Amino acid sequence: MIQQLELQNFQSHKKTTLNLHANVNAIVGESDTGKTAILRALNWLYYNRPSGVEFVSHWNQDDKGNPIEPTYVRADFTPDCFVRRVREKALNGYDLNGQMMEAVKTDVPETLLPIFNISEVNIQRQMDAPFLLSESSGEVARFFNRIIRLDLIDRVLSRAEQMRRALKKDVEAAEAEEIRLTESLKTFAWTDAAETLLKKAVNVETRLAENKKQYETLFEKSAVLHIDLMTIEKSKWIVEAENLVAEYVAVEKSLAGNKQKLNLLSAAKVNLENNKFTLKNSNWIPKAEKLLTQFVNDEWNLLLQRNLKTELEIAKQTYETNMETLATLPDIPKTETLVRELEAQIKTVTESQRRYAGLKSTWMQINKLEADALDAAAELERLANQLPDTCPTCGQEWNHEEACV
């Protein structure tokens, strides 16, 4: 039961306060003094109707019709409980004992319904026809259904039908969307093949990058090989030096053999002179046997000397020939230096030959890498040609030549 009712800036009421009786209250006044406005204020408080700002007093409206100061209807139910329906620039809702609640459309917050404890049957408006007498039987039946809450069944069924129709529309829209997406997916059938092609392209790109690194390494090695080849080209005299050294070694060996033979002949000559002296100064009888024996030995030595003389002459000729050959050779110290340089050059040539063999293998790898690069480029071009002519997402044409690059 409302104990006090307060209206501010509501239609013709600038600020009106009504203290109500616990039983029956009669509002009496001349026409157009705000009696009906009080009923509209109660309707706005209980049912959140009407919406809009038509009920805001004309002195409290700005150029756009919005309230300048708050427009509200307050009902005090007990000294500790009040409800205020308020409309201002920053708020359109209810105030329950200082707790603000937003009013959504024409709905009343559930918290306030037990406090109001009122329905439309409790309201009789000024211009309404006599209660139920002027209504049709159907309207009367609906009214009593509302009284005993049978209208909930109709409302539930109506709501269920609305939900069914909404769900049907959603299902139809979903089916249509499914058909559209299915058709759209057909335009993306190439994506599986494109994914495979992309993986192949990535593999090809990786291989090309690795081949490029190997190619750069091999190019550096080929530059070193070129320098080594130039060094070998400049070292052709080494072969002639090797032949010269071989001839020098052969001459040294021949001189050593001739020198040994010459020593043997010198020893035999000394022995012969000694034998002559001994034969001259000895008694002939005791020494005859010795001389005979020595004669045999001397004969043998003479024979040996003749052979040695022949060999000596040959050795002498060979020696003279070798000396002539040695005369044409460089000085021995220079030759030794030349030999050391020759050994260093031989070592360099051996190392260059080893590196040349490695670079030759590397060069074969370069040729293979170039062949692989050509195959990879052809594979990329083939993969790019398999892509669609236009992008399915933006519709722009693709440049396959740029894709190949």
C-alpha cells in the first residue's frame, strides 16, 4: 500500500506530494488540473509505460525534448521502503532505496514486482467502459484466464511457437549457409595440391640455398686451383732440372768406381816394384823357389795389370768424358741450392697435384649442383603453372613469372 506519492516535473505537476489513506482515496478537482496525470504517473511507475519523454513537463525540456532536471514519480510503501521511477539525461530507470536499476524498454525489474504486488485488474482508467460488461465473451475469458494465470499456457505456447519459427529460420539460414560454403569450398579444391606444391617449393628453395653456399665454396677453391695451375705452368723447368740431377748422380757414381779401380792399380804397381828389388838383392838358389812362386804371382799380377790397365784407360776416358760433362754443369754449391729449391718445388707440385685432384672432384660437384639448380628452377616453374590464374581471396591475377622467381 502506497503511503505517500510524489511527482516532479511530470506533465502539469511541477512538484506534488500526496499522502494517501490506508483504505479509499478520492482525488477531486476541476478539469485539466492534473487528476489524470496522477493515474498516468502510477501507470508509469508500475508498468514502465509510456516510453519516451512525452510526459516530461514542457518547462523541463531542452531543444531536443530531453529533461533538463530529473522527472520522477516516487512511491513510499513503508518508512523504510520507497521506489522512484526517474528519467534524466544520464539515467532512465528505477531507484529502490538508493539502489539504481536500469529500465529496459517496457520491462519492470523483477526485484520490484513483489513490492508493487499489482496487476492490470487493479487499474480502472477514466475512459474505460464498465468493467467486463462491454467486453466480448472471448475478452472476458481471457481476463479471467489472466486472473487465474491460465494465460501462462497461451504465453508459453506463443513463446514456444515464436522460438520454433525463429529456430526454423535459423536452421534454414544455416542450411543455406552450408550450401553456400560447400560451393565455396569447391573453388578451393586446389589448396590441397597447392599445399603439396608449397612444401616442394620450400624444399627446392632450401636445396638451392645449400647449393648456392656449396657453389660459393667451390668457386673460392677453383680460384686457388687457378693460382696453383699458374704455379705449375711456371715450374716446367723442374723436369729439366730433374734430368740434370739424374745425370749428375750418374757421373758421381762413375767417378767413385773409377777412383776405386785407380787405387787398386796403384797398389799393384807398388807391389811389383818391391818384388823387383827383392829379386835383385837375394841369393838366387834359396830365393829361386820364392822368385818362381813370385814370378807366377807376378805373371798373374801382370795379367791383372794388363786388364786393369785396359780398364784404367777406359776409366780414364770415362773420367775425362765425365769431367767434360761436369765442366758444363753449374757450380756444386749453386747445384746444391738448386737441389734444395727443386725439392721444395717438387713438394709444392705434389701438394698442388693433390689439391688439383680434390678440386677436380669439387668441379664435378659444381657441375652436378648446377644441373640440380636447373632442375629445381624447372620444378618451381612447373609448380607455379599449376596455381590458379587468379587469387581466390582477392580476385587479383597472379604473375607466374614472379612466382617462379
